[in-house]
Amino acid sequence: MGHRPPKDVQEAAQRAERWIEEGKAGKGFTDTGRRRAAQLAEGEEVSDEVVGKMQAYFARHTVDKDAAGFTRGGEGYPSPGRVAWDAWGGDAGERWVGTIDLDD
């Protein structure tokens, strides 16, 4: 079964795509991040497997929110970590995949 990303998730990924084009993603930005941003920005349905990867990403990277340049208006915004966060759907993506129970 596929999961269609909500509009706010698509908007975060679209913002990340603009930042990537502007060169703000940093050297460590992965092809996986680029693919995820493109997929979510287009509003493509994602599989249970991708939802699981998104859940793991957000669990692993929530600490990035405390880093410099993560918050709008802060020095260095957007940091590479913020670009990656939004590529995966941003705060909206974290909320969205948090509501999906893959154990059904």
C-alpha cells in the first residue's frame, strides 16, 4: 500500500530542492536525500519501506534541530542539516510518518 505525502510535506521537499539547486546542501548530501526530496516534492506515493526509512531518518537526525543554521533567521540558515531535514519532508514529514503504524 502506498502513502501519499500531504501538501506540507511536499512543500518542505520543494524548499529543499530549491536549496539543493542553490548549493546549500553541503558536500555530504546524498543521492538518497536528492531522490527522497524529488519523490516527496512531486507528491508521489511512498511505500511502507520508504516510510520506515523516513521514520528511522527522523529518529536519528532530530538532534540536528539544535545545530546552528537550522532555524529560519539563525546564522548560517539553511544549514546542510536543515536542507537534508526538509528533503525528507521536514517537521511535517516527521509528524506524518509518525502517524503511520507499519505493524498492521
